[in-house]
Amino acid sequence: MIYLTLFIEFFKIGLFSIGGGMATVPFLMDLARKYPWFTASELADMIAISESTPGPIGINMATYAGFHAAGIPGAVLATLSLVSPAIIIIVIIAKFMSDFSENKYVRFAFYGIRPMIAALIGYAVWQIAVITFADLSQPKPVFHYSSIGICLAIFLLLQWKPLKKLHPILWIGCGALLGILFRL
């Protein structure tokens, strides 16, 4: 039964998370609320791991979540379920590409989808920020000032022109090192 649930949930995520891996985060937050596969805090860890490993973030997150839910078969099923809608849609679009590319309604639809994608990604950023910077499960919110400080420090450093050219892996490593130092 868990395999059918994994297939349905990740197929839906693959079908409706237009805009890339970060667009899957609101759907994954919903899964964290509905199923005991992972918590919101573990989702934040999944995002950090997925962002720092090679490959598309959505697929990495689906694999991680599927593994958490049902081991290796769950990881394979969740990953295949996530990419199946895209494969199906691409095959259909490729078959009728000339008709789609000239259709004004298709162009209008994509024009309307762009702000929706921005909203999904913005919501994902908000959810990650809340998990990262505060613990709202307490009666009175507990803020993680070290996380806020790390974020602000790296953001400010990124404003300096010579540092903008540094590879993102260096920033990820810097953030990991600061996290270790602040937690000691």
C-alpha cells in the first residue's frame, strides 16, 4: 500500500510542480504534514543535501523522501513517479510541437504560469526560512540567531563584487563550517 501512495503522491508532485526542484517544496511540505515519512525539519535537511549534491534538486529530494518512506524500492519508485509526468508531457508536446508553438492560447498559458512558478518558489523560500530561522512549535517562537547571523553574513559577503565570482560549493562549505562552529 505504501508503494501505491508513494507513486500517487510523487506523480502528482511531478505533474504540478512546474518550474524546477524548488517548486516541489510546497508539495513536500504537504507530504510532511500528511505522512510520517519525514518531518519539516528533515525536509530542510533534505533541501540542504539536495542543493549540495549533483543532480536536479527535485529528483534528489524525491529519492531521499522515497528512501525514508520505504527504503531502496521506495526511493526508486518515488524518483520514477516524479519524472514520469514530465516524460509523458514532453513526448506529447514533441509530437505536436509545431501546433503548440504557434498557438496563442499556449503562449498565454505559459505567460500565466510564470507568476505561479514564482509564487511557488517564493512560498518554498518562506517555508525554508521559517524552518531555518525559528522554531514555531514552541508556545513562544524561539529564534535561531546564529542561523540568522550566518545568512546575513553570507548575504552581505555576496554583495562584494570579488566574492560573487566564488563557486557556490565554497559558500556551501563556508555555511557548513560556520554551522559547526556555532553549534560547538
